[in-house]
Amino acid sequence: MGNREDLLAAAKGSLFEKGYTRTTARDLASAAGVSLSAIGYHFGSKDQLLTVALRQAVEEWSDDLASALAAGDEATPSQRFEETWRHILASFASNGRLWAVQFELLGSLDHQPELRAAFAEANEQAREALAVLVGVDVPGVGGLYHALIGGLAAQWLVDPGGVPTAAELRTAITAMAARIA
């Protein structure tokens, strides 16, 4: 690996260990075994490096989810819904720090316009990808899934045992749909 890749690996590790705001440029340079100036050379700033690392981590989560769900293409819509949510809910346990970092950053977006723009772009990409992933070509479906994921991730961070199961989510969505149809 080169300095750029070493810095990205160090940034991901530090994001999950220390969080965004407590990670320093010195932490990153030291963990990557490079000089402080390497951060500026490869990424422009510590914040830009952390943003790229966070984006990569979210993309890895998304790719893992898409791979896990690809095998369920022959399932009924109800089975596919539950399988999707089983994978998403399980991913909270294996990626809890990824979600914690994202929630940590939400409060600072007013003071970091570049980060806000990166989050907005990532949100749009996530909504589009989720609509494709669940195979429902209806406006708003990706946004609904995105909102559910964010809300459930927040619940999981506070009370992992209190998050609804995939079957409970399917039952709730079905009941809601019947009520408003």
C-alpha cells in the first residue's frame, strides 16, 4: 500500500476508535506511518481525509448489504422485505461504530459546509441505491428505506434490544399500507 491507502486505513480505524471530532491529524499520520504533510498532499486536509474514509466505509457497508441480498431474488416480496431487514438489522451490530460516527457528525453540519454537501450527496446516492436494491421503482421508496435505516440505527445505538425485528417491521408496514390504501 502507498501513503494514500495507509492514510485511508488509518482514518477508518481512528473514526471507529476515537470518532470524527476526537481524531487529530497527528493520530492519522502516526497510525499511517507518514508525515503530517502527507495528509495535505493526498487529501487537502484532515477533515477531507476523514470524509473520504467515512464515505468508503459507508460504501463498503452498502456493498456488503447488496451482496448479501442478491441471493434472495427468487423470494416473495414479503420474504424479500424480511430478509432485507434481517441483514440491515444485523449490520448494526457489526457496524455500530460506523453509525455512531455518522450521528456524531450530524450536529456539526451547520459549521462544515463541505461535510454537509458530502452528506447530502451520499444521502441522494443512498436513496437511489436503496430503491434499486429493494426492487421497487416507485418515487419515495428509497427515501422511506433510508429514513427507516437511520431511525432504526439511532434506536439500535441507544437500545440494541429494543429495535423491532424484521418480522415486526413487515407486520407494521403491511398494517400501515392497508390502513392508508
